[in-house]
Amino acid sequence: MEQFRICGGKKLTGEYELTGAKNAVLPILAATIVTGHESKIKSCPNLSDVQSMFTILKEIGCKVTKEEDGVIIDTKPINSYVIPEHLMREMRSSVFLMGPMIARCGKATLSYPGGCEIGLRPIDIHLSALRKLGVTIKESHGFLECTADRLVGCKIHLDFPSVGATENVMMAATAAEGETRIINPAKEPEIIDLQSYLNTCGADIKGAGTEEILIRGKKSYHQAEHNVIPDRIEGGTILAAVAMTGGDIVLRNAIPEHMSMTLSKLREAGCKIREGNGFVEMIAPERLNAIETLKTQPYPGFPTDMQSQYLTLMTMARGTSIITETIFESRFKHVEELMKMGARIKVDGRTAVVKGVDKLTGARVVSKDLRGGASLVIAGLAAEGETIVENICHIDRGYDRFELALRKIGADIEREVTHDKN
């Protein structure tokens, strides 16, 4: 068990370089299965979820070689279509192994995925879409047995623009006969990055980021090299931390257009922001203004992965903020912990009303999911006194040595190993 010990009240300032995007690299690592060749993935972040994906790839016979500037994945020697249950349960992202495994092997056996408990997140959309391509799926005792003697391209209209379902269909359809059209797909930058990687390997995919994605199936692929896009959620998290401490920051290796809603809400809160090619510069006011309304939406709307951080940001803002979560119904688990620090928050269903206070005070709090855990760190950085954030294994899933990155911009934060007395 590990925890963060934070001494708050210090303004964060300086420069920060973003790493590769967690939500882009995981589906890309899964997509290497499709090619049957070597792929070099650069800007691959050192996250526990990424390590879990490496373990899964090696378990099914792939070779994973880490290099200084990236990782080489050789999926030619794949020898199994069964994903071990204990590995599937480690992370939600394992669900999009279905598409590439079916494309490559015609089969996939896996359990329901795990990950953060932020809501039900049913995978019915994935299963329905894959069945339309010709996949037979048997569900029993928590396992999914997928088989497909032949994949045939078709028109697939997603009821909801699910990121994972869009990615699963894109990867499976690379092996389908003819054309596959995905109507109402997710439009996130990570979808565009997956398209870019697959096309570099020889796929024929168009339309990522628009209302329709067209995939023409191919029978052969080749080795490739791909550079993962920077992490817009990491960028938003760092901006939130700096804003809450009244500091200033220059984000390097950033793509501002990927963060447009995040930046828009920071401006609304009183931050001065300048955007340019590959950077975002922000100067925070002494005290933030409340964001009257914030509602999560599929991209290009406000990202659900930033909701926890912005709710935390508003706990010390001037005024009252109303925050509505439309994507995941259990994404307010960090609220109880924030209230231990003096925050005034009332939750009613999927809406939280946040009344800003003059100060937060340090406390011992527990991380219950990835983004909520990062939010507690942000609160600790701004609070008076000492804050202990426990159960930080969740945070390590999405941030590469978070404490080291924060220390570079002035945070007083240490990682400690604890021993469970039980």
C-alpha cells in the first residue's frame, strides 16, 4: 500500500511537458494484435494500466521490448485467444481486446472487464455492434466467448457515441469483407489517433472525428512506427492543480484544440490563457470565480474524465457552481472525502451543487477511483496543513509518478509506503 503526503498552500508554477495519452495508447496497444507485425509505439506513458496491457500481450504470446524512446510490440507469435480473467479484471480498457482478437484469430474468450467503479458502464453497445459484423457471442458465468468464421462489413449505428465500442468496431472491421460504416461514433482525439496508427500499418479507415467512420477491410498489414498524442486529461489535471493554488504554468507538448472545453471553463473561472502551437500558458487569479453550470458530454463537450478535478476546483471558488455528470452515474465518490477537508457540496443524483469556501484544511482521505484520486491530490495541494491521500494505486493507473511531476512545478508531495496492520 502506498499513499501521498502533501503539504498544501504552495503556488504551483513553471513548465510541464505532457506525456502520451493513456486513453490513446491503450487501444493502440490492443490494435497491434490486428497487424501481426512489429509496431514501435513512441511516447508510451509508464502507467500501471499500460503495464497491465503489456502483461496481457505477453500472456497471449506477443513480444514486448521496451526501448528508451518507446516500446516495440511484436504480435506475430500470438498463440492464444484467451485473455486470463485476473488480467481482464485489472482494468476497464481490456474490453477493447475483443475487436482485435476477433480480427486476428476469429475468436476471443474473455471475462467482463474491471477498472474503476465509477458506474455500470455496460458493454451491450460493443456486443451488439460486433454481432452485426458476424460475431457470435455467448455470455455465461461472467465470461464472453466470441467466434467469427467470417466478418462482413455493414452499417452500424451506435445508440450512444461510446469510445470503447467505436474502437472495438474499428479494429474488428479491419478484417471484415467489404465496407463497414459506423454512424454516430465517438469523436474523441484518441479515436483519430487509433485511425492514424492503423492506417500507418496499412488499414483503410476514414472519418475519425466526424459523424461517420468508414473502414474498408484488408487482408494484410505491415510494421509501423507511431507517436502517441499528448494526454489532454493529464494537461487538464495539471491546469486545475495550478489554478487552485493561484499559480501559473506553461504546458509543453500540448494540443490546445483537444482541450478546448477544459480551457473554456478555466477562462470562465477567471484564468488568463494563451494558446499556441504545442503549448498552453495559464495565469490563475488569486481566487477563482464559480462556474455557474458545468455538464459532461461526449467530445467535443466537457470530458467526464475532467469532472472530478473541476468539481474540486470549485470548492474554493467565489460563488456557487452546479455540476452535472451525464456519462457515469457514480462519479461523485470523491465528494465525501472533499467534505472531510471542509468543502460544502450537496449531491442529488447526477448533480452536485458546490458552494465555495475560503479555505480547505488538510485531512486523511481515500482515493476511490482514478480521476477522483487525482482530485484529492489537487485539493491537498491547495489546502492548509497536511493531507494524506491513501489508496493511490488508482492514481497510478493514469498518471506517471504523479508526485515527481508535481514536484517539478513546486508541489510539496511525497510518496510513502504504508503497512496494513491487519
